[in-house]
Amino acid sequence: MPFVIDSNSTFYIGADDSDTIRLVPDLAISSASPRPFLVLEVGFSEKYDDMLETAKIVLSESPATKFSVIVKIIEKPLFRPPLKLSDYL
């Protein structure tokens, strides 16, 4: 069974009513079905709790989705550019 890898594609998960969830994961791997079985969320500025809540909703509302991977990027120490914009003006 061939797989399709989508990036920034829109998926609709759940019933076709007001409870339908619109999901745009960073990466989704699907089979012939239009619903992904693996969803990958990569967060830099997103809060981990928000990413976790999205994963829980997707897994509970989409029987086809079996896995959700969360990658939270935490920058330590915070990046500081070596030069300031004022150095160029």
C-alpha cells in the first residue's frame, strides 16, 4: 500500500457537522484514505499544552489516526544575533 506524505495540507477530522475539526499538521502520512494515520506537530512558539490538546482531540476523533508525534523545540540559551540593526544604519 503506497503512502503519501503531506506538509501543510488541510484535513477534516470527525463528523460532518459543527464538531468537525480542521487540522493543518506540519506533516501527515496517509495511505489511500484521505485521513492521516500519523500526524506530526513541530512547535517552536506554540505552547506544549496546546499541542498536546490538539493531539488528544485528533486521536479521539479520528479512528484512522493511530499516532501523533509532538516535537517541542526549546531554545536554550535564547538566540541573540551578533549584530544589531543599528550597527548597519
